Amino acid sequence: MAIPAVFSPVRIGDKVLVDGCLLNNYPADVAREMGADIIIGITLSGKTKTAEDIKGTMSVISQIIDNNTNNKYEENIAITDLHMNVDPRDFGAASFSADAIDSLVRYGEEEAMRHWDDIIALKKRIGIDESFRPTIFHPLWPKVMTEKQRVTAYKFENMTTQDESFLRQKFHLHDARQDSIDAKLEQEITTSMRVDLFYQTAKCRRVPLQLTTRTALGLFALPQQTRLSRGNTVVPRQRTFL
């Protein structure tokens, strides 16, 4: 996962690696060069922002990135066989809640239905037989807590003491107290671990405490000190805070 202005560029040898969107955010031309005969492209963009919409440092940075990623955009749209654009509306890259996912899936389905005639025309152009029926794979929805669950302790793994303190203060997580947690709070905590603290992998799960009937809430993250080789020097990955 690479997000401009959030994660620092990574140096490998004489190369500086950044998010590919900064050069080509819709690389249909690359797909053609790799031998693609048919290109179906999906973009995610809403209405054009006005000056009134751009307020604060993050919105300015976001607008700069959006303008920069338009490089080659129109040319690549032109060589796409079927292009659809889904407006994510109020949702963004950090929208991981169940409601957000359900809404975004529905927006995508609605956009596909608006292009139904184009899809059928492309199907005929490719030469797919009318009797063909694709295999439908149903998503495996994770099990979520439907009721509040009691927890008496919190375990933090692969996280710094500063990050642990941040989460404890933000969500009022206190040991030795009869706290409770539900699916909504669990989702809010993992989202904060990704968005506020920039962990690539963040999970919460209930963990039984040994030799007791009590339950702890475990918060697990990808180790921050993932190491990258730079010549003969080993350096920790850096995180950029704005």
C-alpha cells in the first residue's frame, strides 16, 4: 500500500520508489504494451472540487495529488474498450466499515448496470457465447460481534508505547475495568491504527486470558521496524506524520 504524502518514498539502490499514481494513475497504455487485447477500466472519482471545498492542509495536499495524477489520463481513457467511473461520494481510501463497503459495492453495481448495453456489446465483440454463464464467487464475510462483549485487559503487539498510549486515550481503553466492545468500536480501532498510525496491517480480536474466565482484547499490527537493505546498511522503514 502506497499513499502519497503519507508514506515516505522508499530507496532501493539508485531508485526512489513512490506511488505509481504520481506518474500514471490509469495505466491503460501499460496494459496495451503488456499485450492486453481488451481493457475494461474502472475509475473512482467524484465531482470536481471548488475553491470552497479545499480547506486545510490535507485538502490542499489531496488536490495537488489529484491534479498531478491526471498525467496521461485522457489519453489512456481513449484507448480503453469499456470505461466506467464510480463516484465514491462521501467515502475515501480509509473507509473500511461494513456500511462503507456495502455502499461502495452498491455504487459499483449501479454504475455497471448503467453500462449494461456497453457490456453486452463488448461481450459480443469478444465472441462470448450467449449460453456462457460465469461462476459466481460469494465473498466470505468475516464473523463480527453482534452484541457487546466484556473485556478486562488489552494486549498490544508490534506497536510502540506511544501508539499504545494514543489508542488508549482516544478510545478510553483501561485495564482492570469492566469495559465492553462491539463490532463498531472494533472497526473504529482498526481504522485508527491504519489511518492515524499508518500500520499496513491492523487487527483486533478477543483473547482468553490463561487460567481465568476473563477475556482480553488483542490489538495486532504489522511490525513497524520492517527493514530495507540500502547497500550494506540496514535501516528501519520510516513513517511520515503530517
